[in-house]
Amino acid sequence: MTEKVKTVCVGRFLVDVPANAEVSLSNQMMDGFAIDTVEESETAFSTRLAAREAEIRSRGGATDGTGGMVEASDLRVGGMSGRNFVYGLNRGYWMEGDRRVDDEFVSFEAHAHTGGLSFTLSRKVADAADAKVAETLLARLQLRGEDEVPAVAGFCIGRALFAEPLPPHNTEHVVMHIGLPGHPDIGMAFASLPGGRSARSLLTRVAEMDADAGADEMLRVTKLRTGKRDINNFPGEESLERVREFNFATTFGFVWETEGVKDDPLQPFLSLELHAGISPEPGGKPVDSSLHEDAVLALWEAISSSIRLRPNGPLPSDPPAEPPAPQLGTTAIAGDMCPQSGWWQCREGGPGLDVHGGQVQYIRKGERMPQALLLPRQTLWQKVRRVQPSMESPRLTAWTLVDKRMRPRVTSVVSLAAASPPPAGFESATAEPRAAVGTYVRTGETCPASGWWRCEEVHALDGTRWFARGSVLPVATFQVPPGVFGKADGPEVIQRRSLWQLMRQVEAPAMTQGTPMPDAGLSLGEPPALA
């Protein structure tokens, strides 16, 4: 019977039961709210809710707790439809010495529907703040499958879970009932209730019952096991008895309890009970157990030893795969968030119509795609007055990703500063590299390892270049923009010291008669593959 099992989530605990067991949950409560779950369509929910509201409104205006509606409002929880009902106003008073203290309370119900399931949170004695608490709890409600064990921390109820973080609370109730097909005389129940509230332990109660029992009654009871028993770090007490009933039926009664800790939801009062030999008829006489003693003990051991606290965090899993980066050709519309840092080309502009900033612009991931500002060709008078007319297209600008590099792919007409040869006496470049990937070296210092080095100056023309081990790292090269009144005869450049970072260790990318090239620079915008 216990070869195949299924795991059931009950409150904050997991219990393994036979795979064919019939399981149901009852007495579900959270922070004083009784919880009821109904599987129904949204139409059926709306019909039932309207009938409930009409029934409450028909009660009148009494203030003794039997009155009608005080307030009705729509549920304010995303993804759920429903209503809140405040009704049954009860006014009274109590005496504090010689002083009279007036008091009043109401009843409250929160009805919610989502995913084909309806949930009702209700309290017979409530106040105005309870409506917010109920909505806060419902906002943490997550649906789950019939036998699904959720991967997040929280409190399991039928077909759902109150996921952490939950508002501060002290009370959680739930009871699981277990039935076995073909064995109607056997019933089991597992309860999780607020801990630290029992005045007498299980063994104390059993000892008192035995002391009150007569000698003939004790002769019919066989103690199979009685004493302390810890289950998965929960200290408890256990009593297992076989009873010969007055009608000579043989029955079994097994109980295990742990006291728990007051106001600690992770250490509640736990109780597991098994009764074999229950009459299938209400009030009927006991019947012989349909399972032999050995089978009953084996069933008890299998279920009781599986009681365990559910992990209070996500179950271990592989980290989620990074979503693929947008490919070249991806289109984004003005106003959208840029999905990929790179060079984006707009479809606006053309002969005689420029785009402010250029048709191809570098846009960083997370920035909003801009609306292209169009610049018509200046008239002679506008050139004299230095006025540039502008206009915007009536339609949103579409941008296409054309390059993921840090700068556009263009042909460089600037000669970059070359690395100096290794200083005299420098050891062979074929020796063991002396730098790890990510190492920084300044201009004028000796390159510690052959490989691809990236210039840390964002606006420098150097980009990523290959340098041989032992060479002296060069200065970075920058291009000066042309003057306001026209272009110069050739590009104007400046050079200054910089910082270089090792991106990848690799020997010379090209060989000349077996000798590594001392410096192999890249064309502008064409860094090497670093993977």
C-alpha cells in the first residue's frame, strides 16, 4: 500500500500518503479568517455572490449582530473579481470597574474569484481594519494544481497557496483528511494548529484516561507503543493502541502530537491520528479493521515519518537562461525602450532631408527610442542667418538595429599610434604570460601578455588592438571635429596617455616568416571576436 506515494502540501508541511489515497482539506484559517474554496465558473460565482448580497441586505438594521449590510464594496485585488461585505453590526458594552466601555463589532466576508476557483475569507467578529488585511492576504494568493507542491514559501490551502511575504499574523489552521479506497473503516487526519496552547501533553492525557478506566476496560486495551517520538526535528509524543471492542471487533487507535511554540507559524501544534475499525454507518458499532496489525503499523510508520517542514524558499533549480539578445534587423518604434545597445538606423531622411544626429545613431539599452527630427536643406538666406529649419514626421519613427558595436563600421583614415618594441634585455615573448584577463596597464608600461587590449577611453579611435608581450603600450588617438565654417584638408588628431585592459590572451594574429607582428591594430569599429 505504501510502495507508491504522493506528496501533499498541508499548511507549511509536506506529508507522503499512498498514491491512491483520497485527500481533502478542512478547517482552513489564516489570521482569524475562515477560508472556503469552491471550484466554479465566474458566471456561477457572480450569481452566488449576488444572491448572498441580496440575502444580507434583506436582514434589516438591527444592532444585535443579526442586522443586514453595513457596507459593500468591490474587491481591490489585481487579477481577481469579487466583493467585500461588512454586516451584522453588534453594539454592546462592558464594565471596567465602575466605568462603562462601549464596544461594537461587525461580521466580514471577502469573496474573490480567479482561475476557475472562488475563495471566501470570513470573520464573525471583525472591525474596519480587517477588510484591508483580507485584501492583503488575497493579493498573496497563488493557485496550484491538485497535488502540486509549490516552489515558494507560504501556507498551502486547497488548490492554492498564500505566498510569503505575508502580513504579520499568529494563527494558521488546516486539517488534512486521508481516506483509502476499499478500506472505509480506516480514517486518518493530520492537523496543523497554533502551537503552545495545550495545557496537557498527549502522554499526560493518556495516563489520566488509563487511571480513570476500569480493570475490565484496560484488559481489552493493548499498548503497542507509548512514549516520546521525534519526527524530523519535531519533538513529540506517541500512543499506539489495539482495542478489543465489546462486540469483539478489533480496532486500532494511533496518535502522535507535538506541542509547538506559541505565535510561531513554523512550529505549530501538529497532530496525526489513525483509526481503524470505524463503522461505515454514523453511530454504528465498531467493525474489525480491514487491515492486519502489521499493515496498519506499516501505514502509520510510512505516513508519520514523512511529516516535514516545507522548504521556506524556492526549491533548488538551475538559474534561468538569459533571454537571447535582439538580432541585427530588429525594429523598434519611437517611444519604445531600446532592447539592445548599438547603432540604430531610422527610415526617415533622404536627399535634401537630413536627420538630426544622423540616420544612424548609437542608442543604449533601456533608453527610449527617439522621434527623428528632420532637417530640410537650408536656403541661402537661412545659411546667412545661420538658421536651420526642422520638422517632425507625423508618423512614429521606426529604427532598425544595424550594428551592436560601440561605434559605427567605417574605414579609418587616421594612423593610430604604434606600440614601441620591447626594451633591451626583455625576456622572450614565448615565456609564460604574466597577466590575467581584465588586467589594466597604462600607456608607457610594458605589455605583460600578448593579446587583445581595449582602450578605456570611450571616444578614442583605438578600440581594441593586439599587442605583443614586452612591447610598450602606446597613447590613445582622438579625432578633433572640423571647424564650424567647413572641413579641414585632413583629419586633425590628438594623442594622450590612456589605460588599456586585457580582454583575451592570444599569440600574434598574423605571422611573418615565423616572427609575431609587433603591433596589429584594428580598423575602426572592427574589434575581434572575444569569445
